[in-house]
Amino acid sequence: MSPVYDCSTDEGRREGVARAVEAVRAGEVVVLPTDTVYGVGADAFSAEAVASVLAAKGRGREMPPPVLVPSVRTVDGLATDVPAWARDLIEEFWPGPLTLVFKAQSSLMWDLGETNGTVALRMPQDDIALAVLTEVGPMAVTSANLTGHPPATTATDAAAQLGAAVTVYLDGGPTTSTEVSTILDCTGEEFVVLRAGAITEEQIRAVLERTEPDSESHEGDETQAIELPADQDTDTHGTDSTLPGEPHER
């Protein structure tokens, strides 16, 4: 049985985060809490580690995981052509349960799967997850469950499904939410809802209307809202999302 670290105490959290950081740097797979459901992840820049994450879930390359980041500053290193309105959403909802799909920087040396040249990014609002991310950088993280099974809301749930495929489990207690992150495609002139989640389309539009100098220019805009199975999160995450021909899952 892989070790489970109780992060409810300062000592347990320090030990657990340190061990998780060590595992990620070694190309291994870890489970960690997020602000949505528990996530299973690894170093986003290790193709072997990402493949191990997908294998642990029983999922193929056609459903690549999203990438969790430790700070807003990381976005421009991973994505390109980030619209101003998407930055408004980042300012309002990050850290939080909003995953944004952008065109990926072409110079990145990674292999997340069949992404069609995009990357799904999210900054989670969870101190344990951020502690790990701050040390190791971007991680490919998806919901900690077998494909087709409910997302794990506790470390015990995750361990029951993923077992020894994971090197380290960080137990942050039950997640405060069972909702997955909202996923928006931000590769066009207007956002498209790829998956409804914790942040509603009404909340998103309210921010854009507040920050848009000429809000009338957006009258009549329409988006396509498509709900995906709850186990495809990722927040992170994936905690997790993929439509035929569309990237990512958390």
C-alpha cells in the first residue's frame, strides 16, 4: 500500500508535501486535494509520468489532462494568444474552479496527449496543492478516479480506486465541494463552455460585462454549453472533459 500522509497537522503536511515533491521530481504519480475533487497528477514535462497518470485512470491519450499551475505568472510561459477578457476571468476566479483552454506555446517540450496544440490551465484554491505546485511547477492533474467511476472526494476514495499506481497520497480531508471545475475554450474571439461546473455562465458573463468598455458590442453573443460526465474533471484538474476533437479533461 502506498503511503497516505495526513496533512491535517503541520508536521504531517510538511512531511507529506516534501514526499510528494520528491515523488513528482522522480517522475512518479501522486494524489492531492484540490478545491473541487481529489486529483491524480505528475510532472507535466515528463511524458512518461503523464502516461502513468492516464494509465492509472484507464484512460487514453485522446483525453489529455489539464495542467495545474502555482501562479498566474505561469500562464504566459505555457500559453499564447491569451485574450484580454480571459485575463479578466483569471483575475476574478483564480485561484478557483475555472479551467481555461488556450493555444499552447509551440516551444514547450512536453507530451500531454492529443491536445490539438492547446493546453487547459487552472490554478486551484487549495493550500496543499499550491504548496506542491510551488515546488515542482506545472503538473498534469486529472480527477483521482478510474474512468467511469465517481470522482474521489477523500484520499481514501482515491486510494480505493487507484491503489499502488500512485506513489504518494496527500490526505487533506474531505473536499469542500463535489462540483468539478468549469471549462472554457478561450482559443477563439469568444469563450465557449466545454463543461458546466462550479462557476456558472452567468458569473462569467457578469465579469466580462463589468470589464468590457463597450458591453453593447457583446449583445447577442451566444456560447455553446455542453455538460460532460462528472468524472471528467480536474478542476484538478481535473479534478476533470473531453469532447470529440476537443482537448483536455479536468
